[in-house]
Amino acid sequence: MAQVLSETELLALVDRLADGAWHSGEQLAAASGITRAALAKRIDRLADWQLTVEARQGLGYRLSTPIERLDEAALQHALGERLRVRVVPVTDSTSSRLLETPAQNDPQALLAEFQTAGRGRRGRSWLSPFGTQLALSLAWSYDALPPQLTALPLAVGVICARVLQAQGAAVALKWPNDLVVRGENGELRKLGGILLEHRGEGGGGCRVVVGIGINLSVPPGQAATVAQPWINLGELIPVARNRLAADLLQALERMLAEYPQTGFAPLAADWARFDVAAGHAVRVLIGERPLDGIACGIDAHGALIVEAHGVRHHLHSGEISLRLLT
């Protein structure tokens, strides 16, 4: 029977290749205490994590894109004892896994190097190759339903945009949950997405799980099936993956802790500042039914306001899709 390779063995190989430099097969095999044939099998297995390894005679092997692995201990140190942080090499969906954990462990965050079934809005899948994205989820429990809960995904978007802007990236928000960058030709390119799920708890409480995915260094070939224009954060600024994760989690923790007292109001001005659609002609697909008009920002509950034929429509996310026409 063929021996099943463990995650630990594969991760050790990834760590040796993470710098993107050439490493000889002989040295890699010796470092792992295996034969060259066994090394070749491990190299092949990395394709299961959507890692592209180049091989060249006389040079050896290298990753097509260098990666910075997430450091659970460093992240936990940055967050202190307030928020439990876990990093896993592979999972189907960080949000799905957190939804299955006891709420008594909240607040807690789960980050993954590779997601096999990342989720986006409206049932879409979310591409997440190993080490080339930031894929994280944060679970938070409230004793009572917080005010303006429908605006909470937009609040998360503002926090993400603030953190990215502080690190030097010029980003915008596209209602209700997209982090975008406007290209030189005016085309919007998706940088990341947000998915918030909430469930009622006993006694009138509420549990929310915030899922965030941000493209960092996804190779173009791995995203060939993505239907919309996209961009990597690494095309905008130098990326320190662990620092970005720590900054995001710290900022999200503060906002989620304060939200029951403050609601969305303190974040509304920044949403307006980052809003890429406001004042533009848009088409909103409500199911399959289109509504063309002018985007006029959002209301206090996070609903999109679209003026069409003199009437202002307040639209909540659900099965709604927003497209800019100009």
C-alpha cells in the first residue's frame, strides 16, 4: 500500500521552497531524509494545494511565486489574550469551520493557507491557492442583537479599506462587500471580498462570523477561471502577510467590540469616502430584473440607494448584484 504523505511533510517542503529561489533536488531530498524519487512525489503533491513548482535540470526546483507562511504564534502574540487565533494549512472554508465551533470560544479567528471550498456571496466559490491570499474568518458572539446588524458587512469593509490604505494601497469599496481597485482605464478590478454570516443564539443573542479573502500574489494562471477582472495587493504595495493579518484582526476586534454601542454611524463617513459607485450610473440586478439609475450612497442600515425615474429605491443585498455603467 502506498504511504500517505502527511501535511507536516509537505509543509516542511513548502517552507524550504518558500523563498522562491532555486533549490537542488539533492539538497531537498537530503534535508528531508528521503530519496530523489520520494522527493518527486512530494513535489507532485504540492499541485493539490495549487502551488506551482518549476523544475529545471542543473538548478533543481523553485516556487513560481515566493510565499510568506502565516505564523500562528506571532499572530497570537500581536493579538494578546483577547482573541484566540488558529492557523491551519488546509481547510474547506474558514467560515464553515468556525460556524461549527462552540460559541463559548468566541472571539476566535481562523486563518488558512489553502481553502478548498472558500465561499463568496450568492453561493459563489472563492479561489484561494496556498499562501497567495489572506483567507481568514473571525467569530464574535453578542449577548443581544446589535443595532444596524444589516450594516455590519459594510462596517467590516470600511475597516479593511482603512487598514489597506494605512499600508499604502489605494482601494475602494463596491457595495455591499467588494474591495476593489480602479485600473488606469477606469475598469474596476476586484482585490478582495467579505462574507458575513449570522445566527441567532439562545436568550436573544447573536453570533456573527466574518469571512475575508484578499488577493496577495495569486499567479495569473491559477485565476484563469475567474470571470471578473481582479488584482493582487502585491501589484500595489509590498505585502507583509503576517503584518496585514495582525492589523486586520486588531482593527476588526476593536470595531466588533464597539459596534453594539456605536452601530454604523462612526463608519458612515468613511464608507462614503471609499464608495466607488456613489454618483455613478449603475445597473442593479434584483434576481434577473434590472434596475438602472444613479447610485446615491447608502442609508443608515446599509441599504444601497438608487434613484431611478425620480424615485429613490432602498435595496438590501440578498440576491442583488450591482454593476457600474460609467
